[in-house]
Amino acid sequence: MDQYKTLVTSLLEKGLRHDSRKLMDYRPIEVEVNPIPRANGSARVKIGNTEVIVGVKFDVGTPFPDTQDEGVLMVNAELSPLANPDFEPGPPGPAAVELARVVDRGIRESHCIDFTKLCIKEKEKVWMTFVDIYPMNDDGNLLDAAALAAVIALKNAVLPKYDEKEEKVMFKEMSKKKLDMSKLPVLVTFAKNASYIFIDPDRKEENVLDTRLSVSSLADGKLVAMQKGGQGTFTKEELLNIFDLAVEKAKEHRKLIK
Amino acid sequence: MEKLYVSDREIVVPGDILAEGIEYLPSGKAYREGEKIFASVMGMASVKGRVVKVIPLAGRYMPKKMDALVGKVIAVLPGGWSIEINSPYAADLPLAEGTSEYIPRGADLTRFFDLGDYIFAEVTLITETKFVKLSASRRPYRRLRGGILIEISPVKVPRLIGKQGSMVGMIKDATGCEIVVGQNGWVWAKGTPEKEALVEKIIKTIEVESHKKGLTDKIKKMLEENK
Amino acid sequence: MGGKKAGSPDKLIVNGKRLDGRKLDELRPITIKAGVIPNADGSCALTMGETRVVAAVYGPRECFPKHFQLQDRAYMECIYTMVAFSTTDRARPGPSRRSTEISKVIKDALLPAVFMEKYPRTKIDVYIEVTNANAGTRTAAINAAAVALADAGIEMRDIVTAIASGKIEGQVALDLFEPEDNFGEADMPLAMMPKTKEITLLQLDGEITREEAEQMIEMSMKACEEIYELQKKALKDKYASEKSAEVEGEGDENGSV
């Protein structure tokens, strides 16, 4: 792969990518809303050949002791070996955990969901929102695809009915209640190789990049979550530049959120 | 009872009946059960006289004797090299087959092939249980210095090469890259980074559109646009 | 069986029709698409009514861990999983006793069709994700996996085909969907190689007579023929225009320098 890194680097010097993209071009993005009937909300997002499905499921459980009047959000990612020849079966490894946590942070820190509205009975019963991420084909940048799919799935999710008398969820009957997604966090991932920064790395580029930074932002330009990955470094100037670009790029993605 | 059930070039899938009667002979990717001959893979039926076979449309590379391969050195051993050949099996390149040069005892083998080097070699032996031996001692087989490795489905290799090497020849001429195509679906290319990336893009286009009409023209156009 | 279970609909059959409008011997609508996962050697997306599965095949590839390696044939690993949001209540991700057993019977159903001896010392991985479950997931998984194996170019005798029959309100019925699966009396998944009619999977949950068993097997075998045609069509559709390539010629098979 070293020879390929040389190729990627020398193309970047000239403002080029191996697949003819410009440095700040995304691959084509496709969005499908609610492809999974059994999920309470779901989305399929494709970025180039990368494909992720995310499903939302609700259940009722007990709140955490420190937030007794708030619903619970649980984000989980399964890197099924179906999606990439290098994924192995078994419990989630570091890559899966990072993917889930970065998506989780974007949603949680943006306060796009009012968790107090998901309280059924303080200290006792709250709605649990499970967001499950499943890559179907990993051709790089699962982070952005998963984050976008998660927001779309949540926005389109409908809560099942809750029987107050019996104190249980009627999983098969839907209410009309949806999550009030006032804000929409959008994650944009930048990669760095040598001194060049580019967006939306595919799998070939991921294999050779030095480092990456994922930035989640809101429509008003506020940054809500970030994650640096890889062993390389960024300068302050690079970071400031990335923040501006992240907000700019997020505008394009936001148009895809239905 | 003698009957042919498929026409030449018809798409067949595993289990499809191809022919009936002992007159017909199954060849690659076709098998006989009693009087009948069936396809064992998805592919194109081929009928040449009495010989009925299937040309596969998909599948990993399985080594055959005399195949010319592009490989990658994955280990330097006391008696030679271990080579990855884009198949489920790694191949051995014995010391004596590595080069036409005489290699004295205890010589530093990395001088000839180092870890990670690409190599063009020929399959000289394959056992029943698929142990593979290579040779690179005769021209054109050799060490491939620098360059990048490009993958293409092994079943599409003939399309990439073209009639009498016409397709790959056209790509070489237009890009000025050195290109070596292995039957194992690994292609080595060396030139400027732009041209290497272009060769990669063109090979991927051939892979995806190998079955479409006007491919040669499309490739010609891509090459001209990127001059 | 006795009384009605909690949550059961009043009737599963009304005027000879099932709750989804099907006749007793009628399949749910089936769609099959080959080659849906670019990273995989072979893949397939399949729907049977609301049941949806995706299968991917990787291999034959080098066998890890090494102690699974067989000197004279390939080793197959088959993993069936349900995605967390595929069921009415969220399913806990990861393997369960149920999925472990189903993975095993799927492998046993597929193996008789594969020429494993053509690929000594290798491993063939078959991964199946159920993305939406509405009964019949193991048979849908087998149908998809068989197409994915063929799509991967792996040598096989035939394409394995599967379907379940069951018993609802005392009557034999084909391809149960969820309410019938939950509240019916019996469910019997079956897989076969249609060319030779050899059966490669048979399971039964519930009480049936010998006559009913025979009826169910016959009903399933007939339905398998129907599904078999759809599987073959899905594979051929992927290469529908392949023939035209001949206009330009195949080219040489030799390596090129």
C-alpha cells in the first residue's frame, strides 16, 4: 500500500484525487427514508459505494439516576463481516464503538431531541431510543453515512403506543408521536495526507491517510461534536479552516434530510 | 439420446443442463452426471464441436499451470520467497527459480526480491491440494520495481488484454505507462501518478462495463480526454 | 393445543383466504437481486413478503483460523444474524442460541450443493443479515445465500432453494407469515436441490400427522420449483447484456507484458 500512498500524495499536490474528485468533493449521496417496515424509523444512506442502514427502535425502561426525568438514547454499531472483507464476526471492536459514539455525540450534544419529552413517569419509566447502525458495504467514510442516516431515521421515527394501565409498550400499535427534531446535526469528515486536507475519504484513501477529523455542526453554524482519528496531527490554522468548511458542507447534506 | 440444450454464449447458472449423451464431453466448469452434462458455475456456455464448457462470469482466481501472474512478496524465507497471488493460496518461489543469476549460499535474498516487491512470474507446478510453485528466472518474468497494483476480476482479464493485446496496448500507448497484466487479476502499472490513477480508472471502467457495446470507443475517448 | 393464545387474531383463515389475502398454497411475493454488495465476491438481496434478507459470500479465501483448514476441501463458515431493528421488539445484537442453530442448519442445507473439494485448504464465508423479519427468515436466508454463492462464481451442483409450510387452523398452508407463524399449529422449513429433488434441510415445530407431513413436503417442493426459477432469473438478469460483448471479441487469455 506504500506505493499507493505515494500516488495519493502526489495527486493531492496537484489538487487531484485518485477517482478524479476535487479535494472538497463528496461522492454522490443517496438517501432512502424508512426502508425497514419493522423499525420505528429507518434510513438507508449511500455515499458512493458506501452503504449504511440505520434503524430506530423504542422501548420503555428506567431512567439513569442522574437524569431521572429524561429519556435514554442508545447508539450501537455492528460492523457485520458482510460489509467489508476485513471485518470479523464477534462483539463490537474499537472501530464499531468509535463509530457508534461519534454518531451518539452528534445527536446528544446538539440537543436535537428533547429528552424530557420522553419521560413517562419520573424516576420510573422513560422511553429508551435505540439507534442501530449497520454498514452494508464499507467503501470508506462510514462515519458521515451513519451520522446522516441516524438523523434521518430519528426524524422519521414514530413511537409505539404505551398502555398506561398495563404499563407496557404496544409494540405493534403506533402512536402519532414523533421526536421533535428541532435541530439537525450533520457530520462531515475530513482526511489529511501529507499537508493536504480533503473531504469524504473512500476506503483506498482511508488505508493511506495520516489522520482525519469529523465535525458535527448545526444549521446556525454551531459546532456540537468532533472526533479526531488516526495518528497524524493538525495545525490550528488547518482546524479553523476545517470548521468553516464543515459548516459549509453540512448545508448541502442538510438538504437531503427529509 | 443425444441433445444439446444450450446455444453457444448462452448465460447459464449452476445446475443448468447443457447437453445429454455420452458423445458430448464436459470441460471447464461443467460436470457430468450419468448421460447428462450440467453447468457448475454461472457463466457463458461454450460449445465447440463435442466439447461443452462454461466460461465463468465471476469468481476468485484459482491458479493453473503456465499462468502468468502478478504477485507480491509476503515473506523472504531461507530457501526462497513466499508470494501472494490474489488467490486463496500463497505461492512459493524457490531460490533457483527467482532469477537466472547464480545465488551463492547465504546471499542476501532481499537483493533479488524484497518484502512488498511486486513480481511477474509463471506457475510451473500445482499439486492436487493446490500447492503452487512459481518461476521468474526467464524473461519476461521479473521483479517489478515501484508502480501500483490494480485489481480486476480475473474473469475480465481477457477483456482488458483484448484481441492480440489490443486493449492493453492502446492504454500503454496513450498513457506511457508500463503495464503488466497477470491472469490472476492483478495488474501492475508504472508511470506518473496522474497516469497511474488514469490507468486504474480505465481498468475499473473495463471491469464494470466489459459486457457493454462500444467499450473500446469509450476507453479511447477517456484516454483522449486525459491526454 | 387447546385454547387461543394471547394476542391471537380471531381467525387465521376467512372464507378460504388467509389474513393477507393469500390462498393456502400461495407464496408471498418474492424479489431477488444478485450482486448488491460491491465489496463481496457474491451477494444477494431477497424479499419474501415483508421478510427481507441480505447475503454476502467472501471466498474461497485463505482459511483463518488455521486449525479449521481442511487439506482436501474448503471449510464453510455461515453466520446468520438479525439486525437489531428487524423484529417487533428490538433484538439484542450479536449471536444468540437461536441464531447459532439457524446458522448451522443453513450451512448444512447449502453444503450438499457446493463442490467443496474444488477448493482445498480454503474458507468460504457466508454472511446473512435479516433486515426485516416477518417469519420464514431461515428459508429466505438459504435462498439468498444460494444466489450469493452462485454470484461469487463458486462451483456448485445446483442452486439450493427453500420454503416453509405449516399448519394453521388444522389446514396445511404454504409460506407462513408472522401471525400464522405465531399462532398456527406447526411450521416445517424445507430446502432442496431442485434438479435432483434431494432435500437438504428439514425441520419441524408443532404437531402434525404423517399425512399432513407428506402434504406439506409436496407443497413445499412444488413451491421450491417456483422460487428456483426466480433465483436463476436474478442471476441471469445481472448479466443480461453480457452476450453483446462478443461484438468486440473476448480477447486473449494470456498474460500480457
